[in-house]
Amino acid sequence: MSAEGDLDVVDSAGRSDLDWALKGAVAAVNTPGVVLFLSFLGFGAMTHDFGWPLWIAVLSTALIWAAPAQVVLAGALANGAGLLGAALAVTVSGVRLLPMVVALLPVLRSERTSLGARLLAAHYVAVTAWFEGLRLTPTLPRTARMPFFFGLANALVLGSSITTAIGHAAAGVLPSALSIGLLGLTPLYFLLSLERGAKSLGERVALGLGLALAPVIGLVAPASDILWTGVIGGTAGFLVQRVADKRRRP
Amino acid sequence: MSPALDPGYLLLAVVLSFVGNDLWRVLGVVLSARLDEDSGLFAWVRMVATALVAGLVAKLILAPAGGLALAPLWLRLAAVGCGLAAYGVSRRSLTLGVAVGEAALIAGVAALGI
């Protein structure tokens, strides 16, 4: 469970790492978690349509643990991209995980966080775990953040793996309107979560530019459009925030 | 059975994707080692991540891979519009926004008989 080390270490609030991990697991069963579980129901249904065995679909959720990357993989293989082409497309789609890890780890880590724990935490970084980690952990005592995040992330992986299997099994039974609806859950939920998470002016600029730029940049550089969208939109948001901060405190 | 559906081939594809994806996560750990939570660089990286995910959302809605592409573009945009409207009216309720957007998408697909 927690790679933090001794589970019987007790913090000032009298809670052990295991207590915090359990709190994190419980926090996973919330709107974002449930929406994530439902969108993996959609992914499971999609892999059934593409002819994947159930165990491969579940393994992809548990191991890759990034819904967009899994959708890219399934879509690329279905379009005959080949093994290396599909893996390359997935790798390019994963670039966004790097800044997410860089943004989350300084919030999670404490004095006693080992390299192994940081690597494991980074593996769990995906959109929902990232949003919820950033939203829920900053108010916790610093030493509680990592075990809380491990509890949260493990519960998200477990629930998503189960719903992937259910979606795969139900695919033949589900009417197409429902299975298409399930595939639409992920982008809709990502969009609303981003809006709710963007509190500062700069973050709103980054969000708006990200939405507007991706389709345009996709025409010029389809292989690296997401990366360029992030760099351009994020830098613009950062500069806007800088100017806004200076005006407030001259 | 086509080679793309062979379980061994799929397993290799999943493992390669895991390696390609986790490469960025490991690199993130390396880069974050000396980064301060309150630094300007941290703020910049966070905004880059926000714009990245926003870009991905735009692509998933405008040019989706897989079954979502069966719903026409106008229906996808209308469903997102309904979801955003419900989210705004309900003072930023994720649950309500997602539920209304989904209902619009499912009802639209059913009405079109896709």
C-alpha cells in the first residue's frame, strides 16, 4: 500500500499512514472518481468492439493508467498503425504527464519521502488522480499527503480496472447510444474539472488557449500538437498572471 | 485472426505503451527533485499542464478516436454546451454538468438512430 515505510508512524493528529491511506481511498468514491469509473466502462466497451480479450483491456487500465493513452493505443491499433507506430503515438500523448508530475510531487512530498515512493506516486499521476490529489492534499499535514494520495490512487485504479472489465463484458448487450455516451464522459468531465480547478486569471487563460489552440496547431504539427499547445497556452497564462500580480502589488 | 488481435501482440503493445507513458512520469520525478512549490517555474509548469489537458479535451471532442466519432460534430458540441450551461447554472456542480451533457449526448444519438 504505502511506500512511505513504517505504517505505525503516527502524526500530530494521531493518525497513522494507513489511516490516511484509507481516508484517501474513501475520497476516491466521489463525483470525479465515479465519472472516471464510468468512462472506463466506455473504454472497456470500446476494446470489446476492437476485439481485445478482456484481460488485456483490464491490464491496460492497471498498467498504463491513463485513459487518453489507452484510447490512443486502441484507436491506433484498430487503424492498423502497427506496434511501434501505436506505442509512439501513446508516448507522444503521455507528454502531458510530465508537467503534471512536476506540479504534484512538491505538494505531496515530505522530508521522509523516499525516491521509490516518489516514483510510485508519479506512476499514479493521471488526470483524475492529479486533479483530486492537488485539490484534496494541500490542506492535509505534509506527512499525511503521500499516504493519502496512495490510498486515493489505488482505489481509483482498482475501481477503474473493475469497470473496464464490466464495460468489456457488457459491450455486446449495451445499446449503441449508451456506449457512445460512455465514451463522451471523459472529455466532458475533463473539461468541467479543468474549469473548476482554474482559479487564477492565468490558469483561465491557459485553459482557454489550450482549448482554442489544439485544433489549430493540430493542422500544422499533428504529432506534437498537444505538447505545443501546452507550452504556448501555459506560457501565455503564466505571463498574464505575472502582469496581473504586478498591477495588484506595484 | 488478424495479427493485431493476437493476445501476445496486444500484450506487447500494452507493455510498450506502459514504458512510453511512464517515461514521462519518471522524467517528471527527476525534474521535480529540486523544484519549490512556490517558485515561478512551478507556476509555469502547472499552467503548461492545464493548457496540455485542455488541448487534449479539445481534440477528444473535435476529432475523437473510436466510437465517439459516430456522433456528429454538431451533436458533440451541443452536448458539451448543455453540460457547460447546467454546470454554470448550478454554481459549478460537476455532477449536474456531466449528467446533463451526457443526457443530451445519449438522447441525441438515440434520436438520430446511430
